[in-house]
Amino acid sequence: MDSKVEWIEWKVTAIRPETADCKTYVLEPVDGLPVPYRAGQFLTLLLQHEGHKLRRSYSISSTPEVDTSFSLTIKRVVNGEVSRWLLQNLQVGDTLRSLPPAGRFTLDSQADTDLLLVAAGSGITPIYSLIKAALYQQPQRRIVLFYSNTSRSSTIFKDELDALTQQFPERLTIEYLYSNPPADERARRLNNTLFEKLLARHLDPTRNQPAFYLCGPEDFMRLVRIVLLFLGFPAESIRKENFVIPPQTPAIPEGFGVASQVEIEYQNQRYTLAVPAGTYLLTAALKAGILLPYSCRGGRCSTCVAQCLEGRVKMTINDVLTERELAQGEILTCTALAETSRILIKVG
């Protein structure tokens, strides 16, 4: 019953320091074939570290059809052993393996609404990719970015963003918020009051309601989302990208899930397995040797997304899929439990 992991092998061709604890790695696929991706997506690296197989996801900072190379930006995470090891040891000429690019933090190519982007720290990485896509490929959109950091020196892509504001002065506006600014500047840490003031200053009531994209620490994004909902903006207009934490399967509430016969369509094959009550679909599939894609295993990243074609599932955590995507039958296999005795899902 075993399936194979679909992976890409990359070669590191260049390394650019961004800040004291952040670098951008330029990658080329070893087989020379193009790797399709969308602005705002991430790459899940398949790593061997101290004898353990690990998966870590990092945002893609390049933009297709804008940048000529593919780049991944990695910032050291507090107590993050893997990010520290990569930043200290990864060299030009080294090779890496990854899953194909994934993620739903992408622009609607058919929309013409303005964009209001809110980022903190390395949360700028997918946001930077989105900004370039919108500026170069969607000329009808105006963009406002609120970007929080400790200081100027810790601000990733500061020079590149400033260059874009000069190139597109009528379409891109940036508010830098520093909690530890130079002595001649006032500290600005994003809170409810400041965020509401910034919105009032920059939102144009004569234009269409904007789409909101948030990326940063969980508490930061929660604050922003609560304010937006309180002000009456619809939840469907707000997208957020979680920093993917090391894999941690959430506990299953007592009484959740029923035993089910699950059929899985994956890699042009159909697999059938009996899933016990209270067992996540991804967990059951991996145990049976069906190597479905995954990264966070916590309902936070969308690498494991699938389409439920028959039957019903219930997810214990869904921090990614929108109401529209749920209505279309999309599920996260890592947190999905069967609610019917037969289920058919399609992956990929």
C-alpha cells in the first residue's frame, strides 16, 4: 500500500544576509525543471537533523514572473534549533529537499480590491512576495502596509520596500512601526487604538472595501483581526498566515469521530483503509504507508489540504480554510475526524 513522497531537490546558488538573524537563500531545482508556485506560498523542507527526520516550513520571498530566481527567507526563531542550524551551516552548493510549494495565503487574480497588509518581523516574507505580485501584475490595486519591528536594523527587506514605494508612489504606502526606534523618533507598538487610527488615516472610503492579509505572531494577528471584525469588516475579507510551529498533533476531544472506511485518491492511485474512531485521517494514512503531504500537523498551514467528495468529517482545528473553501468540501487531513462510516477524499 506504500506511496511515495513527492519531493523536489534544490541547490543553494546564493545567500544574501537580510538582518543579523535572517538570510535569503536563492535556490535552483537540481533537475532544471521549472517549479510552479504562487506569491505568498511556502516551502516545507525535508531535513535530517541529529538523526531525526524533520519538516520545517519557510515562506517564499520571490515572486513568480517578477523575480528571475526562486528564494527562501529564513529568520532565526527563538529557541529554534533548526533555523539556527540552517543559518549557521547552509552554504552555497549545498542541496535541500522539499515538498512542492504550498499555501493559501495568495492573491485572488480576479479581484480588483485594494490591499491592506499587516506584518510583524519575519511575517513580512510572504507579504513582500504579495506586494511585488500586486504591483507588477495587478495595476488596478493600491496597497497599504503596516509593518512592525523592534528597530530599523531588524527590518527585513527595508531597502527593497523603500525602493518599491519610490517606484510606485501612487500605489504603495508603508507605515513602519518601531517599538525601539532611534532617540529622535517616538516608539509605536501596534495596539487597538493605534491600529484604528492607522486605518482611519489610510483607508479610502470612496474605493472598494480592501482585502486584508496578516502575518506575524499569533497574538499580533489576533489583535488585528479582532479590531477589523469589530469595525464591521467581514471575516471573508481577512486572511492570515501562521508561522508554522514544529509538528504537534492536537489532542482529540472525547467522543469525537466515528470508525470509517476511508478511500483516498492520491498520485493517480486509490487507497482504502479502515480508520478507527477518534483517529485523524492523516495519522491513519501515514500509519498505513500512504505518505500524504503534511507539515505542521496542527491545522495551521494547509499543506495537507484535501477535497472531501463523499461523507463528512469534522476538524478539531482549522486555522487556514475559509468558509467558502469549507463549503467547497476542502478539509485538512491532519485534524479531520470521520463523522460518517464511509468517506472519499482526493489529495492533490
